[in-house]
Amino acid sequence: MELNLLALSIGVGLVVSLLFSEIFGLAAGGLVVPGYIALYLTRPIDVGVTLAAALITFFLVRIASTFIIVYGRRRTALMILVGYAVGVLLNSALAALLESAAQPVAPANVSPEEAARLLASGRAAIESGVIGYIVPGLIAIWLDRQGVVPTLASLLTSAIVVRLILILAVPEDLQWYEATPDAIPDVEEIQAG
């Protein structure tokens, strides 16, 4: 039986999120979010861009709520929709920025193996971006409900706890995921398959 590390990470994240909610009274940015963040902890650009998208979403909806009436389901739907749009825009901006900064010409004294490694690391940097499409919106919902500092603190702490559990439970599978550039599927790949 093949292990689905994403499903395991989300399952462990659900348990950890529920425990954080019961013990500390803090939500970790949505029940499934710590599982996703835990898999991306070795990719700080992705985590940072995702948190930036969530914060931008939070502030945009907060500003919009001064002009329009947004409560309950409407607020939740608006957070997810704005989070999606901000995520897409940040992904596009980050890709354009990293592509423009990439140097296509390698120095003459670089070995072919080193050039291949540099190319792979450059490709990984260009593929950085927001984690999933709805994750920034889910985080923004909890930023709005319980505050920025408590949400970010509980999210990062719970993601680290999930990551530590994964390291203890399935270290070989986790190492394989980290070594394979396209191993971590995005949310849209999961929904499609």
C-alpha cells in the first residue's frame, strides 16, 4: 500500500488543530491548514507568500467591510474569494520577479553537474508561490475571528508539531517528498483527482 503523505499530514493536522483548539482555545487558521503548512516548512518562500496572501486578504476584506455589509457566510465566502484572487496575483508576480532575476548564462568554469544543480534550484525558486488556492482565505478567516498574532502563533506552532510527528512517524517518505520537486500536490490537483 502506497502512503499518501498529504492525506496523512492533513489527518495529523486535524488532530493537532482540534487539540490546540481544546487545550489553548486557539484555532490554527482552519482545520486542514496546519497539515499543508507542515509539508511546506522546508520551503520558506511558499510559507511566507501564503501568509502574506492571508494578511493582504484579511486587510482587503476589513477595508471592504467599512463600505459594504459583510457578515456570516458572505464574509467567509468573500475571504476565500479574495484569498484566491490575491494568491493568483502573488503567484504571478513572484513568478515574473524570479524569472526576470534568473541568469540564463552560466560561467564557463561550472561543471555540467553543477550547472544542472543550479538550474534545478532556479526552477524550484520559480515554482515557489502560495500554498493551494483556498489556504490563504482560510487563514484570513481566522485572522479576522481571533486576531493576527494568536492565529499566526497557533498556526506556525501546530504546523511545527505536525511536522515533528511526520518526522517521527514516516521519515523516509518525508525525505522522498522533499527530494522530489513536484511531489507535493496543490489543492487543485487533489480536487481534480
